Amino acid sequence: MSALSSRIVSAQEAAAHIRHGDRAGMSGFTGAGYPKEVPGALAARAQEAHGRGEEFSIELWTGASTAPELDGVLAGASAVHKRLPFQSDPTMRDAINAGRVEYVDAHLSHAAQQAWFGFYGKLDVAVVEVAEVLPNGLLVPGSSVGNSKTWLDLADKVILEVNSWHPRAYEGFHDVYYGTRLPPRRTPLQLLDPMQRIGDPYLRVDPEKVVAVVETDAPDRNLPFKAADESSRAMADHVVDFLRHEINHGRLPKNLLPLQSGVGNIANAVMTNLAHSEFENLTAYTEVIQDGMLDLIDSGKLTAVSATSFSLSAEHAAHFNENIESYKGRILLRPQEISNHPEIIRRLGIIAINGMVEADIYGNVNSTHVLSSSIINGIGGSGDFARNAYLNFFVSPSTAKGGAISAIVPFASHIDHTEHDTQILVTEQGLADLRALSPRARARKIIEHCAHPDYRDRLQDYLNRAVAASPRGQHTPHLLREALSWHETYQQHGRM
Amino acid sequence: MSALSSRIVSAQEAAAHIRHGDRAGMSGFTGAGYPKEVPGALAARAQEAHGRGEEFSIELWTGASTAPELDGVLAGASAVHKRLPFQSDPTMRDAINAGRVEYVDAHLSHAAQQAWFGFYGKLDVAVVEVAEVLPNGLLVPGSSVGNSKTWLDLADKVILEVNSWHPRAYEGFHDVYYGTRLPPRRTPLQLLDPMQRIGDPYLRVDPEKVVAVVETDAPDRNLPFKAADESSRAMADHVVDFLRHEINHGRLPKNLLPLQSGVGNIANAVMTNLAHSEFENLTAYTEVIQDGMLDLIDSGKLTAVSATSFSLSAEHAAHFNENIESYKGRILLRPQEISNHPEIIRRLGIIAINGMVEADIYGNVNSTHVLSSSIINGIGGSGDFARNAYLNFFVSPSTAKGGAISAIVPFASHIDHTEHDTQILVTEQGLADLRALSPRARARKIIEHCAHPDYRDRLQDYLNRAVAASPRGQHTPHLLREALSWHETYQQHGRM
């Protein structure tokens, strides 16, 4: 990387370029491609400043969730006062729920453009991990793209981490679209299928802005792969059976439409299920490539995947890195404003599968909060995909905490996806196809097919009494006094 | 209209083609371009059947809201068992809220494609009003396009109403896009500015499917123009001042970006305000052209409007019809799947202004329901525009029913637009810019700037107590027992 080799410094020297109060845009998406060392050095700086009685904190923007070495260490050092657009780190989550960090939970397709619009203020510094800096100054991204392009373009100063853990053969796995413009000068995205290239294989950076380059050799966060449990397998069966049903009714082609699946066990189970199914020539247009999707590629069933990031177990990451050449031409990583773009999602006709925390009997979905007040992670890309999908599924076990919590409730304690956006709810109990149903008809179906038997009668009773109590409110009958009482009961007695 | 003149019959004869249980797709959007006579004849048929003790009802699809001669008369005759995707008729609303009609309240950009996908079932008959049938069989639409293209394409049988009240000069005012496809064969919409044509000036119909043509001469629904009251003018001032503020901060061009405004008094007041402002060369990419927007064209400030429909007072409709030639090249009516298309709304960077029923302190917006249970109209296009807009405003007086209801509440009793989608709330009290704010910061701003002084202290007290009660729930602090208590108090005592 001759072009920028004169800027190579230690992580500590690099972190010294970040000042108290700065807005910092860092790379990273679902624990992949985040800077490994500068955040830790920055956290140490903050702690030293705090030790001297000085204030030191930044506003932190990323692609999405990162890892203990970024969100964890900075939150642990009280070095972040504002965070966007997504996180899933336990320490950061605690800081948000304790009121110490302001969290802006945004659609992942909105973050880059709203930063460009100037809605978030000026970006002071970008900290971006790449696999390599080419002699001509172009950057080869590694295991995620996320918002790296936007942060590199917008920031006054740039710090690069060059992580030699990423194989050099990552070159050619990325498609970075440089055609975005501000309205009114935007033009159509000429993308017609998941593997089509509309951009460059490289990230660009103005070398004048690069204040530091840090060399690292560290793996992405390694989340162990959890084998699917019985409940996940049951949900995967419901989803795949329903896809067959739609093919049989002429509403889906035999090779389906491009798949999107959120992060988690159930999504992995669906992929595993598809790997052992009759389906062939599948494609995916998604955010994240998890173990299950890599297996589906290996099985030969999945021929093309567009994503913005990987999120692999240590074993699968090692497998991918060792066999990276064999995946070339079958995987493309794009900026998240493209992977999650409403225009593309609607055009391609995505089949979207995302987890949920709870759904109410009318199909409003909570993806983010526990008991109204506490955030878990954030909405991520679930809204981008659900709203614009051809078909969307929201999946969850019907109960949590050993049965103490029902995932189907009278009124969702927080709403991220409204009745207008949700189509198909799935629990291990069954599947409720809500398309073209009125709210009352939705309620009957959700209670019958998705609720756990332990809660079914009480949900039906709530619905019956709401109907009886609302002679002029039969569209979405509710009992205002009881609507949130299940959550309140749980709060007080540890059981709904 | 030589091509189809042999099919001219009475409305009664035409209505005889519609059977009990049929799905009927009718034209009409915000009281414009709906069939004037066949629905009434159909209602009479239904009543006769009911008099004989027979069942008779249909499933009714439209563009959006219609008028007493369609929704009103059919609901009054109990001739509809299911309705989508939008309505605003008092008789239909009563039937829905009494539980006699199943209502599917869908995003207006979703209806046409979901009908194509087969999610709503087979369409039996289309009843579409046009301005003229050309000798070659092409149809000149009138004052709305809505879903007419889709219903004409999908239905087994077609009934046309040719309404001579529409000026013949309507020819050339429409742009009907015939490039839609089912996934995976969709392609980009090559539309770059509001007045660009991407389609044909005519609707097409397979003449073999046309079972009846009815000649009519009747005006669209005439809603009297209500002059803006003090409250509406105050809200319009807040909106326009904020647009100036955004220009001054370099976040909007001097001629703004294309405007969308929902139906209603406040939207009209914003247009009137703009007509008396310094702004020039404005454009609009919207659903509906109301009186205020026509005035803005007449003022010379608004140079181009794309919409799917008019919604004018009798005076303004007469004015438009008399001077129609002068508007040519300045107005285009498109199918609602294009006027409301996420791809275009995001690309053009729309400034969206829509009404709301209530917002909660965290910025979740209710656009559709009263006290959780009763529907008012429906979400319409507000979700299409708000989610994909460059900037979105939600506007409402801070109180209703003479102060008995606060439009700002602890927890919205129904949620149509989530915290992730809403940007700027406006009441006559002021404006809350919620961009890039955490929920707690949003709450402080909404309470301070938007709530009515009579409710401000109680909202602040709710927030303070929720913060105190939720040491581990500081992201979106709520008191579950009280969250919906304001609505309950109103239900019981007639006052929040």
C-alpha cells in the first residue's frame, strides 16, 4: 500500500486525531469489518481524560452492530454520548437503557442519505477497516461495506485500519455504487438482479484526508453457531411449506424470488431447511450472509447472494477465508443504502424473513423494545425489507422466558411495523397469512394459528370482550384499560 | 365512441352484469373520477334482492375515497361486505365500525401491485369512469387515474361510464405507465422529474371484455372550500418558516423539492401561504390537486404538478374545466402506483405534508383511528410519502373537541407511522424537528413545541414519572398503566 504507507502509525497515535465532541463514522455491520484497534485506543484516551476530570465522548455512527472491540469498549469507557443507526452490544445497550447514551434507531437504508442531507450534522472523522490499500490508493473492503463509502466521503479526516486477517482475494467481491446524488439530481438505480454490478469493486478515499493508517491482524467477532432447536425447525418448516403453497397457487416462481433473512437462529434454520429441499437456483438480496446462507451456497441451491456484510461463526469464517476464490461471482457485498434500498427491494420482489419480539392480535409488530421502555437492538433493516417486500414473514417463538411471556399480546408495547406492513406471522405453533384481511379477521387467525395454547383462550376472551364493548368500534376493537395490562402483569408478577 | 357504441345501455342494465359475491374494482380517487350511476343501480339491485330475502353484496376495490353516489349508496344498501384500499364516506365508515364491512386499510402504493400478485383474489368486474372513448377504442381518463389501469387489465368484465361532464380537453393530461411487470421481471421507472412522461395519455381496454357502456353527465363530488382558520394559518406559517430555515442551512434548494400535500384544510393553507411567499418555480409530486394547489399554479409559483387525482370545490372544478387548456403541460395525472411509488418519492426527494389524528410524545403517529377501535378513513398515501420523503411533516391542531382532546398523548392509541419514520410534527403551537434525536429528546421537544399549554404540564409530568420509574428503561420511558389512560379518561368522562 505504498500510496499511504507514510501514514502508518500505532492505534494510539491514530486515536489522538479524534477529539472530544467529534462525530465519528466507523465501519462495521453485524460484527464484520469494524475497526479492531483504534476504538480501544480511543476508549483508553477517554478514560485517561475522565481520570483527569475532563469530558471526553463522541457521537458514534456505524453501518450497524459491531463488536466488543468497538461498541463494547467505547460504551464501557463512557466515551459515546450519541449512537446511530443500530447497535446490539450488551454494554452499549445497557448504557442506552440507563439513559447515558442517546440512541437514534433509524432504518438502515436511511442513515447514509440522511447523513448526506445534513440531517445528522457534520462528520468529523471516519474510521474504516479495509482488507487492503492498493498502490493506486483504492481500498479493497473486507467482510462488510455498510456505510463505509459514505463516511469516507463525508468525513473531514480519515483513519484506515488495514486488517490482514481479511484475505487479499476479497478484491472483486464488492460493488460500491458511486452514482448516488442529492435530490433533485438522483437517477434510477439500474440494477435488475442480485448479482448485477452497478458500481466499482473498490472504495475511494481522498488521500489528503487520510491522517492515519493502522495495520491490524484480527478476526471479526466470532459468534458461535447455535444448532437450530426444535422450535426454530418448526418455524422453518412453516415458512418453507408456505412458500410451496404460494408456488402451487401461481403466486411465486419455482425458484422463488430473492430471499432476505434477518440475523438469528430461525433465519439460519430456514436456510438449512431450504438446503435440504427440492428448491433450486435460489438467489438472495439481503443484508447479511450467515452460516446457513453460506451452507446453502455450498449445497448448490443458492446461486447468487447480494448483501452488505457477513456474520459468520469462527468455523464458517475460516471456511470462507480458505475457500474464498470458490465464492467469487456468487457473492457481492454492496453499501447498505443499496442492499436495503426500497427501490431495489420492491423491484426485485424480495421474500423477507425477519424476527420479532412480539406481535399484537391485529398484526402490529414490535421488533425493538421490551415492556415499552427498554431497547433491545434496533429496527435495523427490517422496515426497509418488510415494507417493500413481495412477501414478508415475521417469526418468533410463541413464548419466551419459559412460557412466562406470550409473543402474541393484545396490544404491542412498542410498534415498529404497522398492520399496513405485516403480511405473515410465524411461530412454532403455526403460520397466519394476514394478506387482504380486516383487523378482526387477522386477530382470529393470529390467535388460532400463532398464539401458544396457554395464552390462546385469554387472547380470544380479550377479543370477544373488546368486540362486545365497542359497538361503534368494530374495526380494531380494543379495551383501553386492558390493552397493555399483560405487560404490566409481567412487570409486577414475572408472568403474563 | 364508435368502437363501443353498440354496448351503450342503461345503468340498470349495466349493473345486472355484477353478481352477488363479485369482486368489483371501481375507479375513483378523493371524490374524483368515480362512476356516477352504475353503483346506484347496483345498490337498488341489492336492495331488491334483500327484499326477496336473498343475499347480495360485493367486495369493493377502488383507487381511494369516492363519494355518496358510490361508497355511500352501496354501504347504505348493505351491498358491500369487504372494502379496500381506502374510504372516507360517512355511511361506509359507519358500516365498517359497526362490523358489517371488512375493511383492508392498505398503503395506496401497494394496492395495485398486490392485486397483480394475486393476494386479493380474482377481480370479476371493473367499473371505470372515463371522459371519452376514442374511435380506436382508447380511453381518455377524466379527473382521476387511481387504480383504473389495473382494474381494467385484471377484470374479467368491464363496465365503462363515459361522463360528458369531463371536458374533452382532458386528452393529454394523463400519463399511464404500461411498463409494470411482476417480479423478477421489473425494471427501473425512468422518471426523473415530476412532469416527465413515461407512459401513454390513454387507458387501454380489451374491447372483448367491455360488457356495458353507460353515458353520464354528472359532476364529481363537490366539497365546499373551507377558508383556512387561524389555527391552519399558524401551522402553515410554521411549515413555511421551517422550509426557509432549511434553505438557509443549505439543506434545501431555493425552489424547494417537489411537494406532496395530503387532503385537508391545513395542506390548503400551506399552499395559500406559498402562493403569497417569495418562493418560485415550485413543483409538486403528489396524490391530489386541491383548490390551494390550483391557486398556486394560477399564481405562477407552481410550475409543474404530478398527481393521480383532483379534489376540488365546485367553484374550482368549474374554473379548471373552463380553463383546462391553460393547464396543459403543467399538470399530469398518473396511476396511483406511480404517484405513490417509493422508488420515485425517494428519488425525487419529496417534501411530504400530511395530517394526523394524534402523535405520542415519542413521535409515533396515529393517522387512522379514534380511541384505538374506530377507524376514521385510512392510511391512504401518507405512509408511502412519509417513509420515502426527503422531509416529512405531520400536522394537526394541538387539541380537538373544544380542547377536550389533546393531539399529543403519552402513547398513541393506534400507530400508523412509527418513530423511525416521522421527522417534523406541527401544531398551531409550534414545530418539533425530531431528526436525529433520541426518543427522550424527541419527547422534550414535542411537549415544549407542539402540545397545547393546557396539556403540557401533564405530559411533562408523565415523562418525568416514566423516567423515574424506569431506571433500566430510559430509551423510551413509559408507565404501562397510564400509557393509554388519557384515552380511557376521555372515553369515560368526555375529556382527557
